[in-house]
Amino acid sequence: MNEDIYVNKDHLKEYVNMMTKMWTDFAKTGNPTPDNSWGVKWIPYTSRRKEYLNIDNKVEMAKDGEKERVDFWTKMYNEAGVPVDVKSNL
């Protein structure tokens, strides 16, 4: 790892280490947080529950990640007078 790019950027180094651990754990076990590390228990995504692992300033399970995008485009189509039949399997 090139340490120079992390000078005065401890948060970036921590993020890289976290992502590396999550990908490694996922490759080994099929679960990015097998030991509930990062304070979250990962639940695999299903089209019924629509939960996903949101990795941001805080790592947490979230739901309906595509809802805002779908709602935005539905609104645009409606305003343009274009019929919309939203049946998403996301």
C-alpha cells in the first residue's frame, strides 16, 4: 500500500482497510460481516425484502435503495404525460 496517499487522511486509510476486510470476508465466507463487525449484521438482498448493506460514514442495513430513483423517473414520465407501468424486481 502506498502510504504517501494516506498522509493526513486516516479516515481514508480506515475506509480502505474496512472495504478490504469486507471483500475478503465475503470471498471467504459469502458474508461481508461474518462476525457482525462494523456493528452490523449483513442480510442478503432479496427482491421481497430489498435490504442491502449501505456503506457510508456508517455501515448499516438499508432498504429500498432504488426507490428514490424509481420515484424520480415515475414523476418525470407522469409530468411529461407518458404512461408508466412500474413493475420493478429490484
